[in-house]
Amino acid sequence: MLDSRNHQGKFGADYIRVLASAAGLTWAEDDVDLDGIDLCIKLPGRTPRGFSPRIDVQVKTTSRLATQHGCVTFDGLDHVQFNKLAGSEFVVPRYLFVVHVPRDAASYADLSTSGLLLRHIGYYLSLRDRQPVAADRHRHIRVKLPLGNVLTATSLRALVVSNVESTAQG
């Protein structure tokens, strides 16, 4: 059985995989994590934007969602993780996905006759407009994800197809 930290992280990534499948997208993982990217999500084939558009995402989870002024405040990125998402020099657009999960792993999913329910909800943010920060092993960088940036099959597909981005706040 997975320890609680790895279980929570795996559930968060699986939550995103389910949304990608529901959106008709494919996902892949690098065999070695050198870039801070957990999943690559793409739409195979031709689109008005080109052939097989994709995004790269770093998935984080939290069981204690903090909100303030219409945003989720997330302090879970160290400077290395933040710098692998911040800036505009990436060829493939990068996003931070934060999935709010239940504190009790037994509540992650429920099955009923009406279907499968995954808890709770995911949010997305581009850090394209943020600058990388200086190295500080004790520092965590706060990011603010607008409460309107909810991850759904539709919004995930829009991120991939049209590269719709939310302006980074923080």
C-alpha cells in the first residue's frame, strides 16, 4: 500500500488523467522526471492551431484548500519547482495543476448507480508571466489560482487546443 503522501499525489495525477480521457485527449509521462513535468497532454491529429497541440503540466495536491479574494492560495512549490514553470521561454506551454483532495483517502472516490465520483476539484494556472526566482532551499513560493480556473474536460481541452491561459497572479 502506498504511503499517504504518494497516495495523494498519485490520486491527483490520476484525476487529471481521467479528465484528459473524458476530453478526448491523450497523456504521457517522461520515463525520467528531469523537467518538473508530471504529464504531457495532447490532442492527436490536425487542429486549427496545428498538428497535435499539447501542454506540459506539473500536478500538485492539497487536502487543505486555502482561498482568499477569489483565489486559491497555494504554497506548495519550492524554488526549483516554481522555476521549471515560470517564464515564457518554453516551447510547449506549461501549467501548474492543483487538485484539492479529501483528507481521508477513503473519500477520494465513490461509486454509485449514477456513476463514479472523484473528489474534490482541480485548478490550473500558467506561470508564463512570472519570473524565475533566486535559489533558496528554505523558500516556498506562493501562487494564486483564480477560483474560476476550474479543471473540467472542457477547460482542459481548451488549454490544449487554443492555449487559453490565465494570467499568473501573486
